[in-house]
Amino acid sequence: MWSGAETLELQSNVFTILRDLIHDRTGLFYDDGKRQLLAEKLSPYAVERGFSSFLDFYYLLKYGPGEDAEWPKVLDTLSVQETYFWREMGQINALVNDVLPTYVRDSSSRTIRIWCAACATGEEPLTIAMALAESGWLRKADFEIAASDGSPTAIAAAQRGVYRERSFRALPSKLREKYFLPNMGVWQARPELFPPIRWSRANLANGAEITALADVSFVFCRNVFIYFSEDAISRTLSHFASQMKRPGYLFVGASESLLRLTEDFDLDMAGDAFVYLLR
């Protein structure tokens, strides 16, 4: 059993082929300086699967048997689930106050579809649901919020809707009291937040898993590309562009720039926030 203290040795030659395989299958990229970090992250799962060698673990992920079933668990292990409610609200306010009025006026679509492409434990789609409710949009139009993540554990937590104090560090207290119920030191999201949201597991590097999800006009893919290589970002953006409806709006994290990585999207302003528009 995994003791929590042992980290399997990850030799440089094995690191190269393992990280390249992970990059190809998930988009996540570990440069040469992160060899020990990758070893520490993957060791618990490799040992749990019965391996004492990363080379043997690599062969499982590459050739199987059952390699496809392993990758969601690898993403569980490698995913960074750091998020909170009301994060980077400038973009969500821009959607609610500046983009939606024009979109609804000019669109013939009966349902407004939004995709949170890396929703982690659910704080972002629930934030969008709260913002739509507070602005009155949920009474004026039909919304569907697709919320996906590559980590099955993260999606399961999002579906439960139970959060600790750390998730509320930016949410106004009046909104926490309005939309969450306290229960034994944690907070449960109220049922009325969930109807617009459709939860699913999807790996952004797997075109087959994201094709249907990307068939929307609004995509939030924030603070995930910081873990991708430029090549993986370009491939993902190309797939987004091939599926998104027009007009298409892509919101990425405040520290993420796509200017050198895509010819499919143009940087623009919506209200006080940056947004990428599908050409």
C-alpha cells in the first residue's frame, strides 16, 4: 500500500517519454525542471496500480490493457483544483451586462448555451448561475450551462455542491446566505442553482469528448491553459473554433494570452473585460 512517503524514481529517459505521452493525451506539459513534481504527483496512483517502476506504468498508459480507462484517473491525479466563487468577475459581469443584451436581441436561438470547459469543483458554473439569477436573466431567457472537467473526482464534488470556507473568499456574504445553506461547518448550494447546469467529464485534449460541448456561443476556459504547452493550446483552440457557433465568445484567464497562438479568435473588449471573438 502507498505509505505517503515514498516517491518512485523517475529517470530522465523515462520522464521524457512519460511526459510526452501525458502531453499528447491531456495537453498538460511538464518541462525538464518539473520531473520531480511529476514523480510526486503520479507515484501514489502508480503504486496503487501495483507498479514499482515508472517505465512499467508508462507501458500501461501507452499500450494497455485498458489504457483508455486509466486516463481519467491520471487526470484526477494531475489536475490542479484551485478555484473559488466570484473569481475574475469582470468577464462574467461583461457577459451579463454587455454581451447578452445584444446577443439575445440578434439571436433566434431559444436556449442560450454556455460551456465552462474546465469547471473543477463547480465554483465557476455556479457563479455564472448566481450572476444570471441576480441580473434577472434566468427569468427572461432559457439557459443551459455545460460544466465539464477532466477529473471525475472534481465533477463528483461539483455535483454534490458542498463547499468549505476557502471557496467563499471572494463571494459577498449576502450572496452566500442567499444561495447556500450552512451545515456542520460546510455550505450546501441550494437546489435552485442547479437546474441550468449539466455536468460531465471531458478531457480538453480529446476532440471526441468535447465536440458536442463546444457547440455553443459562449466558452469559459479560464486558468487551464497555463498548464498546457503552446502547441496543446493551439490544437484546443482550433477544435473550439471548428465547433463554436457564431457569434462566438471565448473567455480565458486574466493571465492567459492567446495572441500568438491562434488565427481563429480576435481579442476584443466587452465592458471592462477582455474577450476573444471567433472570426
